Amino acid sequence: FPSHDTRTQTKNIMKHPAAFGVYLFLRTAMNVMRSIEALVWAIIFSVWVGIGPFAGMLALMIHSIASLTKQYSEMVETVYEGPIEGVQSCGASKLQTIWFAIVPQVVLPYISFTVYRWDINVRMATIIGLVGGGGIGTMLIKYQGQAMWPEVGTIIVVIAAVVWLMDQASAYIREALK
């Protein structure tokens, strides 16, 4: 990497005032949504759509979108200016600049963080079940409450296996995209 900082910022990429306004609005909205924990979202959605897996899925979706949006925008803010300048010097349009200079710098971290967030959601699904979010957490609490320890152990092993498989899949996908 160059010795001096040649990174750009999202706000520098979004030079048009309307685009920058959209950027600021979305960033603020996502920060507000991200500041509310997934458990609280699950409670809110349980009231709105009823107790069950749909409420849990909505809670994890909202929190994941807000968290990933922040991470994605920060990754774009750290792209290096060199490839952008190189592509633009060849006469590339804005879309071509994004596709050929920015996307290659962020695609692997995007995949990595997305799979990591999926991993978090699998683990959070058990907690979401505690507040009426349904899913595997509800089963875990039910079996634990009935002292059905072999079933509790099986659910824990399944959760661990799914998280491990997702980690392996993530490593494979990152290696295939290099």
C-alpha cells in the first residue's frame, strides 16, 4: 500500500448534493435502527405481527440491515483512490468507476461481514425466541423448561454445527472469489 493515505470517503464519492443528502438520511436512519437492540425489535414486532417466527425474522432483518449498512459504508470510505483515478483516467463513467475500481476492493469484506452477520443471526435466533420471536429459541426454552436435556443438547449441537458450516462456507467463498 502507498505510504501516504490515498483513501477516499463515501461523501467524496457522492458529490452531487442530492446524493449526499440521501447518504446522510440513510446513514442517520440506519444509526437509529441499529441503536435499538434485536431483542427490542423482536418485542416490537411481536406486538405488531403477533408472537412467532415472523416477528423474530423481522427483528433480525431490521437490525442486520442497519448493522451491515454501517459496515458497508465504512468499507467504501476506506477504498484507495489509486484504482479510482486509474479507471477514470481511461474515460470510465461513474458506474464503470464504481464497478471496476470500488467493487473489487469491497466485495470480499462484504461477503465476509454478511456471512458473519448471518452467523450472529443464527445465534441470536435462540435469544429472540425468549421474547416471543419463535424459531429454535422457543424450542430450546420449551425443552429446557420441561427438563428434556437430550433435546436441549441436540439443539445446542445443531446450532454449533450450523455456525461451523457457515464459517467453512465463508472461507470457501472468499477463497473462490480471490
